[in-house]
Amino acid sequence: MRTDTGTTVRLEDYAPTLFDAKHVTLMISLHPKATVVRNSTDYAPRGVVDDPLVLEGDGLNLVAADLNGAPLDPRAYEASPDRFVLKNPPKKPFELTLTTIVAPEDNTELMGLYRSSGIYCTQCEAEGFRRITYAYDRPDVLSTYDVWMLADGPGEQVLLSNGNLVAEGQQDGRAYAQWHDPFPKPTYLFALVAGALGAVRDTFVTASGRRVALAIYVEPGKEARAGYAMDALKRSMAWDEERFGREYDLDVFNIVAVSDFNMGAMENKGLNVFNDRYVLADPAVATDLDYAGIEAVIAHEYFHNWTGNRITCRDWFQLCLKEGLTVFRDQEFTADVRSRGVKRVQDAKRLRLAQFREDASPLRHPVRPSTYDEISNLYTATVYEKGAELVRMIHTLIGEAAFRKSMDTYFDRFDGTAATVEDFLSCFAPLDVNAFMAWYQEPGTPKVAVEEDFADGVATITLTQHPAPSATVKPVPIRIAAFGDSGQLDLSAAKVKGAELDGDLLVLKGETASLTLRDQGAAPIVSVLRAFSAPVILERADAPARDIALLTRESDPFSIWDAAQRLLIGALLSAYAGDEPDLAATGEALSAVVTDDAHEAALRALLLEVPSRFTLIEAIGTDVDADKVDAAHRTVSTALGKAMQPALTALHDAPAPAADDVSAGAAGARALRNCALTLLAAAGDTARAAKQADEAGNMTDRLAALGALAGARADETDAALETFHDAFSHEALVLDKYFALQALRGDGDPKARVEGLMAHPAFSLSNPNRTRSLIGAFSQNVAAFHAADGSGYRFLAETAAKLDAQNPQVAARLLTAFGDVRRFDPARRSAAKAALEATFAKVKSSDVADIVRRLLSAN
Ligand code: TRP
Ligand code: ZN
């Protein structure tokens, strides 16, 4: 609660603690209002220490303090809710036992120990452990743990913590359990779960023959919905052995799904805790996208066991060390088990939509920042997604074999330690670490200009990098190809200046490089940034003819998709300017590609997506008119649907895969049919979508049909949404989809609709999933949030201020939508500023204060 307002943490101030905390014994007696936590920690001075021992707390209530088993004289220490100070600690190792009482039921922040639908659970990353007990609550202090837990009543038969189970039983009618975690870990990886839970169980035998008992705990009755997550877990475990040589290390691996959770999931050692939306699935209630999300998040958290847990972070500035690297690993997993080409397109799309957007906003920061005010606000697209891109560039620069060897070196050298980005990079021998570090330390998205020249049979391609403001020239891996009438040209014959070229990889190390091809009959069609080989923005003259040629000549899925996107962005810009977009040529070329079975269905589906409103806003740049953006998007969707009608009709008329087939292949086929449906609805064929909404055999087809109706502003929308609502009103995760559809609709008065739905019996601001699905979705409704009268800004700011007292992390996250405001006109900018200033006057949390301050300072 804003206890640390104004304290900026600086990387340069890093210093290790004065004491080690070698071992922690926790005895926890659970009670909704008064859980007693007895924490006995073995501390040892690191060398000669004359200073006090200072531990962190947050809202704690100390009831007893003992040193080496004897009560401490009250004059020997100072205890406040947020600090414990032992004034004259012993000069040799000692055991300090601190007993605190916490009230999990009153914990609405969902950090520390809280209850979710009657289940006790914890969330300690980044600084939640201090809300349970006093500790060195920082990632560079590693301890082994023994945890005793006593249930608060007969209902709590499942008692879980990190590591291996040592003992369990009954004592005076209360269940107890004892867990031991032999792997030293920082406080943020501690976890505890207790409650009445159902389980699915399985086993995994590791490459070296160790049997691991796997369990996924869910609300009783929902066990069948955890089957896919279990399957994904076993595949993740096998993949990490195969691709990275990493085996699991404990006898058990437990996952618990809870319904109140601030983010996606958490990698606590041996006891991952998940937002239930990333565990529970059944084709009747979950979409193909949900399945893919479950698979990726299960993998991500599992992969953290090595990248995050066995090797953790020295301090929170190094967050990308575990997050960027682990996202890279989960991306590679998805690429291997689904489709590499499609995954690359999805990741590039996501990076541009979330990270480039953040990088262009007042919330921009380096992947490895050097200061922060509130650590919870650093769990961003930049740390996660751009962090993964940096690891991917290293992989591209040194190649798979050297990358794998370097990762082995990293695991060998740093296992059991808390490491830094510099430690990590030092393992990648052929890499120019000094040059590459700039990628970690500088915010902003670099631009690479592409210039082409053709005369007398000689084609020259010049690439020039323009670093972001106040950034430097960096190594940029650029994959490149050229095509002539008879196919792909052999670039090994090209003359390259200012760079090296290896196959299709050109590494730009200085500011500029050029490539010259002689004896060309015509200007070649050049494809730059294949596979999205670097997180940069290309600056290149528009050439629709080139993009249409690339659609058929390129084999790289990203480049094909990117060419389609450029064509459609061109159409969006002309619609925004008030012209009728000419989609004849684009429609014809796209029709040919999307009906060509040589491409995967999932890729063809991506080609049919009209670039998002945010992509258009970025392309316009400044002084954007939000209403015109919305109109332009609908105009282009309609025109494209009309231009491609025969192809789209054929695609949607094609037989659908079995409704319960959740494989990537089936998902791709459905995505293609549903993208066709969406464009057909935009072009006026809403009856087709209404029919599908009625008859759909699974959630993917149902939701796609509803989205198509809503996007087309079809007359059938209200009735279809109400039918949907009534059929699934008992399914919380489906209601989230309903709330999001309602909040994203453009017709009528979206704000009034959202305000009405806040009174829905199933809606609650105290549940993060509900909040994100209704309020978060509203903030992405461009015309409504950026309404000219400022009503959208005020609504979001006021709702966030209301939530601030309950759950600051979620409140702060909602406000990040204001990051886009600088793209709009001055009137909107000042309305947004006024709304934020009014919020700032009301908020208490450091989370919200930090975001609002940054948003305002750069406005
Ligand atoms: N470390 C988690 C992950 O990326 C995410 C996380 C960080 C988190 N802080 C959290 C989850 C707070 C829930 C609450 O896998
Ligand atoms: Zn993570």
C-alpha cells in the first residue's frame, strides 16, 4: 500500500545482503482470519558484520520473536508492519524465529497468502512473501525449506508445498503435511496450497529413469477438463530433455488451478499455481486459442524449473534473464509441436501489437532496465516478448549447435546461483557481448531503412539502421532473399559491402550495408527481414506490386504474411483518408494464396486477418481520429470480403474438422473457415454467421460466429449474444468471453453497456479474469475508450481508482491502455490527462501511482 512511494530502486546500488539465510522452517496453522506463521530461519553473517539484520515485511503483525529458541528482549528488536530489525545480531550463525498472524480471507490483492473460492493459495513473485512473514524478500538469497502445514478444518484434505512430501496425517481432526524442498530457492518461489481439490494424476519417467508423480489439482468435478493440461505437461517434460538436455529434479510435480489470479501462472518450485483459464479445457467451453494458450503456459512454467528456478535472478533488474529466456523456450516448444512458420508469424504479430506499442508509449523501458519504482509493473511485453527476441537473435547469430552448447555452459556454470544478464551472455562464446548488450540496455524500436536501386542490370539493396532516439548502432541479423522471374536468386554471387552474408543471413554490424547483384534482366523482388529475424521496424517505400509478387514467390511464412499485412495497411490508410480502397488486385492475389493447399491452413487464416486498429493507428502515427480508424477498419473488412467472396465462400463451405478434434491441424482448418466467415459477414452475409452461432458443435466455432456478427454490426447480434449468455451462464470462463464480446462491440453505446454489465450477478471487480474481460476489453475498444468527449478515459480511470484499494496490480495494468493516447489529437490527450490527474489524487498504491506518474510525465 504505497509504503514505498518515491523510492526508486537502482541497478547500480546492488549490494548482497549482510547475512545468508541458509534454511527456512515454516510452521503454518491455517485459518481464514488468523493464520499463524512461525518462521525459523538460520542466518549466518557473511564475514564480519557489525550492522543490524533488516528484514522486509508488508502489513505484518508480529506476535513472537525468539533467538536460538529463547524469547528476544523487546529492546533487542524493532518490528513494524513493513520491517523487522534485529539490532545486534550474533557474530556467528543463529536461528531467528518470528511468528506473525495473517488473514488470508481479507487479502484482496492476491499477493501473499489468500483464498480463492475457499482454496488457500499463495503468490509470492515478486514481493509477496513479505506479506506472509518477515524475510530477505529478494531473489539473491537462496534457502532450503521445510514446511509444516496444519489444515483449518476437515475440508482441507489437500495440503501442498514445494519439494517432496515428507509426512502427512491427521492430528486432532485436522490434516497436516510436511514438505521438504532440497533445492535452495529465493522467497518468490515459495508456495503453499490447501483445500478441497480434485486431482488428475499421471507419472513421467525421466531420461535417466527417475519416476515423477504428476498431479493437476482443480475444483472437484472439473478433473476431466485438466486432461489436456496433463498431456501438455508430459510433452513439455520430454521436449526439454530432448532440445535442452534438461531433466526434472524432484519426485513430484504439482499444478493447482485457482480462479482468482493476477496473471497467467506461477513457476513455484515443484508446485506451479495457475490461473484456471490456463488449465481447464473442454471443446464445449474452450476455443482452439485457449488450448494453444494452455499448452504454451504449461510449457512456460515447466521450463522455468531450469531457467528461473535452478538458475534464478540476482535482482529484479535481471527479470528478462528468466522471462525472456523462458518465453524463447516456450516459443520453440510450440514451434516444434505445432508449426514453426505459423508460430513465428503469431509471435511477430504479438510483438508488434504489444511490445512495439509499449516501446512507442511513455511506459517504454529497456529489456534490462536500470531503475524501477514498482517491480510489479515490470512484468511487461518488453521484458517477456522483446526479451525472447533478444535470445532468438543470439540463436540466429551463432546458430543452433553453438547455442545449445552455450546453454549447456550456462547451466553448468550457474546452476544453483542467482545470475545476471552479463553472466548469461558470457556463455555465448562467439557473440560480441559488448555490442549486443545495447539491445538489453536501450529502450525503443530501431528502424532499418531499405533502399533499392536498379540500373543497367545492376541491382543494389542498401540497408541502413536508425537507432531509436538516444540509442546506438547494434548488431542486427537480417534474413534476406531476392526473387526473379525464374525463382529465388542465388545471393552467394552478390557483392556485399559493410556486412557479412551467410546463406540468407546478413548481419548488419555498422550503420549501413549494401548488396549488389549484377546481370539482372529486371529489378529483383527483394524480401527483407525473413522470419522476422530482428525486432525492428522496416522503412521501405510502398510497392503493392512487390508485395503481391512476394505472396506467391516467397516460401517464408512470415514474409508472406507481412506482405499481405502491408497490402491491407495500404488499404486501411486510404480508407482512413476517405478514399474507397481498391482491393481488386490484393483480393485476387490473396484468393489464390488462401485457397492453395500447399500452405498450412493456419497460415492462410492469418493472411485473412485485417490488421488491427492499433496497427492502423501506428501507421497513421499522430493526431489520429479514433472514429475514422474504426470506420476505416470496417470499410476495408467489407471491401475485402466482397473482393474475395467466391474464395471465402468456398473456404467456409468446405467440411469442418470433427468438433472435438483439438489438434493443431484441426485448429488451423477451423481458423481458416472462421476467418472466411468473418469477412463474409462484414461483406453482408450475416445469415451464415447467425446459422453457425446456432449450430456450432464447439466453442471455437460458436465464438467465431458471434465475433463475426458483432464485428459486422449484424441485426442478429443481440439475440445471438443473449442465447449464448443463457446457455453458458454457469460457466465463469465462458462468461468472460461474453463480457469481452460485449465490451468490444462498436455499435450502440459501449460504455453504457459495460457499466450495465458491471451489475451482472457474475461480474466482480475482485476477480481479475472478470475485470480483464470486461474493463480490460473495453480499454481495447478504440472508438469507445478514445471517445472524443473523454468519457472512455474517465470511466477507465475511475474504475481503476476504485480497484486500486482492492487489487493494485490489476488496477495498474488496466491503466496501461492510456499509453496509446499520445497518438491521438490534442483534445483527447488533454481529456486523458485530466482523467489521469483525477485518478492520481485518489490512489494509494505504489503500483497505480507509478503507472500514472509515468503516463503523465511524458504526456
Ligand atoms: N513469473 C510468472 C511467469 O511469468 C508470472 C508472474 C510474475 C506472476 N508475477 C506474478 C503471476 C504475480 C501471478 C502474480 O510465469
Ligand atoms: Zn515466466
